[in-house]
Amino acid sequence: EYVQEQAARQQAANAPEAQGFGDAEAKALFGARDLHIVDVYDVGTTGNTRRSYGRVYYVEKKLLIFYAFDLQDKKHNRAPVGFQAWGYRQPADGQPENLGLFDVDDASANRWVLKVNSPRVLERIDAVFVTLEPPNGSPSPRGRRLLSANLAGPANHP
């Protein structure tokens, strides 16, 4: 009985509603004609991929949901930090738009999430990147870049 109860709790925690969006929003996202799904990898200066990676779900000028995995580097026991996302329009000719700080979505899976649903912000960007910042964020990107993704181009899941 206890095992079944734990399994039910785990399943509820993984449901879309528990991840910050409900049925209607999930339908709007996955049923959108202009949906971009972009896999993101952290590439070091040597060209090798690092442990961190992510996936961006982007409905043009409407909704961006960015899942990132393994941002927390448990090996190096970093001091408390914030993982902050930034958006810009290519070519980068000004200050990037602050998209906000990632929240832990599932600690056991080391999964983080950031959701942006402001058309005012999303109409001004076509690329995103993540930086390592102080726990409360930063007014401009100062930390090391971890992940970046290009959102320009035609939707890849029409």
C-alpha cells in the first residue's frame, strides 16, 4: 500500500500540472502551428559537450519553456548560485533581455525549468542563453555561459 501511494505521488509530481502548466496550456503549446523544439548542449572551448543540456519549447512570440538538466555541478560543490536566462535578437547588438531565473523542477532528476509567457518580451528575441549568476540574479549577464540556443528559422514542429 505504501509503495502504491509513493508511486501515485511521484506520478502526480511529474504531471504537466505540477510542472507549472495545465491541460489547456499544454494543448496550446503542443498543438501550436509555430512550435520550435530545440535541444541545447553546453559545448566547451575544445568543442566537446559538457554535462549540462536542455530542451526549449518555443511558440513564436507567445510562450517559451526551457528545461535544463544537470546545471548543478555536484562534483565541484559550488556555492549557492542562480541560473539565469537571457534572450536577444540576432545579431546581438544591445543589452540582452533578462528572462528570469530557473527554478528546480525535479531535484531527483536534477531538472530545472524556466517559463516565459510575455509576448512583449518574446517578440524581441530569437536566441537564448543561460549564465551562472548570484542566487538572486544579475541585472546583466556576468557569469559563465552554460547553454545557448538559436530560436530563429522556421518552426520545426508545425
